[in-house]
Amino acid sequence: MAARSGATSEKPGGRRLDRATIIAAGLELAETTGSASLSIRELGAKLGADPTAVYRHFRSKEDLMGALLDELTVRSLAAVTAPPEDWQERLRQLASATLSELSRYPAIGQEAIVLTTHGPGELDAIEFMLDAFSRAGLTGEDLVQHYALMATHILSSAAGVARARTERGTTAPSGPSPWFEGPLLVDPIKHPHIAQISPQLLELEDHELFALGVEWVIRSAERTARPA
């Protein structure tokens, strides 16, 4: 059984651990290592505590990862500055901030597509997007579908970018990367379309496609809400 959110436990030397301290250390570790996973052993070493101390505050590693991911969602929401009535820009800012945060902490970011945190950040993000699409004029099934499409695009695409960063190594930049790695060597008889537009395909970047997907969902919401 995990400790209550406000509970603390002793570290060697008399200092005390709590959830906030563990989350802060976990984020710092995830940012500096750039690895594909977060090690509880390394986290314990960073905290100056036995790794088992982490499990006094989190039921499992998945519980810890969920808390870390929820904190990134909280930060992403805090980065939005556009007023509520400018719902399009608010969605763009949330998407951009989410991509930035998940790319900055790739070991956590790549979990975004498989983890449901049930935390305050996730709930606030859901409410945020539902409010934005409601302001667009969507209701009922249209509202739910556009929310789900936007959330899926943001999380899956940002998680993919984060995962790609871990595969490129710890020194890889967090900026845009090519969608295709290396040249597209194809038989123009068998794959004529690829051969014809391969230069354009090689110009595609992950961040550009991410932003394009966000715009398409926004445009769809505008068209759907527009009276016939």
C-alpha cells in the first residue's frame, strides 16, 4: 500500500522523502540521462535513499511514471497564455507545450500514449480541451470526437517524438527531426509515387507534422460547428 500523498519517510541522515521530492528528482533524472527508461535504482541513488523508499509513496513504478507524466501535463497547461475565447490558439499552445515537455523528458514522454494518470493534470487537460471545443460551437458527439481526436494526436505524436529522441541517444537535440531517416531508394516501376515525390517526403519533419495535425483538428471543428 502506498503512503498517503502528504506522508513522508526518513532518508539516511535524517532527511525526509515525500512525493513532491521524489517527483522533482525523477524529472531531473529523466532530463539528464536521456535514456529510454527511468531506473528506480538510479532514482534512489539520486535521492540518497534505498530504492525501496520510493515504493512507500508510490504503489509501483507505473504509479510513479503516472505521477511524473501528470506533472508534465500540469506544466503544459500552465504554459497556455491565450484567453479562453481564443480557443484555437489555446489548443495550439497546449499542443506545443506538451510536445516540448514530453520531448524534454523522453523516458516519461514516451509513456504518454499508454498511461492514464487519473491525476489533476490529466483531468484539467480534458476539461481544457472540452471547454475549447465547446467554445467552437461543438456539442454532443461532435464535441467528444474532436476532443478525443485532438488528445490522441497530441499524446501519440509527442510520445513518438520522445521515443525517437531516446533512440538517437542522450546528446540528440530536442528540436525537429526528419520523418524519414536516410534516402528513399525505390524501384520507380514498382513504387512510382514514392520515386516521384521522394524529395518532398525527405523534407518532412516530425514537429511540422505534429503542428499540421493540430491545425487539421481545429479546422475540422470550425467546419463542423459552422451552420450549413
